[in-house]
Amino acid sequence: MKQIITFIFTLPLLFFMLSCSDDSDILSPIAELKYRVIAYKSLTDKQKESITPSWKEAYVEEGIYQTGNCTHLIILDSKTKLCFNLKDESTPINLNQTLVAVSFGTKNVTLLGPLTLIINPNNDNVIGAVGRN
């Protein structure tokens, strides 16, 4: 009985703590959809055909631009580091600039990895892609 009473009194506290968490760096579902559409539209027809299960299920994550072991690096919010190639080396990009990575599953994902495009959210342009194995 004591455990039930303790649970009843701690449950509201748990809800309060969860509601106060800072999710300001998480993209909204609308923003995620926007970046999926931008990335999908930039793909070739052959790339679009290889996407599975659906482009609407692409994983979208923000990160920051850095340089390091590779010329261009995005460090995602999940702390994953991805080297990528710029579509145009003259593309202006600043250290610590926020970028967005959109990763599509493909028929060859186990062999090549996901198809990941990098978007500059300041102008909504696809500026690069992560190399596939």
C-alpha cells in the first residue's frame, strides 16, 4: 500500500519534470517534413527509386558544421560525426553553423549505408552529401 501511495504522489512530479525539459533544439514535425521534401526533390530518379520503405520516413537531424579529420564535418545532435562532400566547394559555410542532415533508407543500405544529404537551413539548399561506401 505504501508503494502505491508513493507512486501516486511521485507521478505528478514526474509529469512536471518531463514537461519542463528543453526541447528547443528538436525540429518540429513540420520542419522535418520540409527538409525531407527539399532533400527528396534534389534526388535523381534512380536515387528516388532506390528509397525504401518511403521518403516520408527519412531520418532528419540538426547538427553543426566543423572541420577535422575530413574537410567537411557535421556533428549531429546525437553526437554522430559525418564527413560530407560539398556540391560546390565555393559554397559559403561557417564553423559552428547549423546544418540539417536528411538520411534515406535505400535498397542497398546494408551495403552502402543510408543516402544522406546535407541542407543549409538558412537558405534551404542542399549543399552536400555524405559519401556512401
